[in-house]
Amino acid sequence: MKYDKEFKLQALKLSDEIGTKAAANELGISYYTLTDWRKARKEHSDQAFVSSGHQAPPLDEKERQIQELEARLRENELENEILKEALGFFNTSRKK
């Protein structure tokens, strides 16, 4: 399947925010496809993704806000897990 430049750029932006695996899962695309796009962006910057493809339907304002909030929620949940692990680590080291 072909994707247009705008879709690829939005997918890359999302992957920058929430990570490549999470973005690929959320968008329903292959992880390796998204990593190829990241590599192309790194190598070719503005010249990357000059192609015609199928355009993803535009998101309305509420859908965009929901996606942003979901991304922030996932990020906060990950941060909480990291803090819980750190707390557990420090608690065990204090008991020694």
C-alpha cells in the first residue's frame, strides 16, 4: 500500500512523540515500514517522500485531540512504571 507524504510526516511526528512501535500499532502499519520512513527522513530530510499515494482521511479536531491525549496518557503510564521500578529498587537497597 502507498501512503502520501502528509500521512508519512504525521506518522513520523507521532513516532517521535510516542515511539516507533506504539505509533506503528496505533496507525496499523508495519513497524519496519515506519523505521524505513524514519531512515529516509534522516538521510534525505526535505527531499524524502516525494510520491503520490493514498491519502489518509483528515482527522477532525476532536479525533486529533483524542489521539494527542491518548499519546500523553501512554507516556504518563510509561513514566509511572519507570518510577515504580525505581522505587522498588531503592526500597530493596535500603533494607540491606
